[in-house]
Amino acid sequence: MNSETKAHFEARARIMKAMAHPSRLFIIEELSRGERCVCELTEMIGADVSTVSKHLAVLKNAGIIEADKRGTQVYYHLLTPCVLNFFGCVETVLRSNVESGLRMLA
């Protein structure tokens, strides 16, 4: 593997790592329904503002979401809704695993 190919796969891995947390997956799915403010997401997730803000920062730094400050509130929306295509693929793998009797180990 040459250095350019390796760098490309490392970039892919960074994006996947940004999504690799249940709360961040939840945030992405919620934002697929429309923009949300931090206060809404905090209530939905059941975590404190600082924790949710850290999750949002990870997603923003990965280029998945974008922030829009309005007055004292910050609203987030999906910048790249195509990540939802990845969710569809994951659901297909989950269904396939259930059908074949495989169990995902935690």
C-alpha cells in the first residue's frame, strides 16, 4: 500500500471512528429528521450539556454535521446526509446476522 492509499484509508477510519459511539449515532439519526439545538439533544440523550457538546464537536470535526449559532442557542444539522446510506448498510448486516443466527458480542 502506498502512502497516498494509506492516508486515504486513515481518513476513512477517522470518519468511522467519529460515528463509533451510540450517542453520536443517535445524534446523526435525529439530525436526519431536521436541525436540533444542543438543549434538545441533551434532553433526548439524557446526558449533561458538556458531554453532548463533546459528541457534537467530534461529529463536526469529522465534517458530518454543521453548527449554526442563533442568539444564545446553537443549532446543528447534517452537513453530509449521505452518512445515512452507511446506516442502511449496517442495518442490512444486522438483519443478515439475525437471519444466519449470529449474535453480536458486546
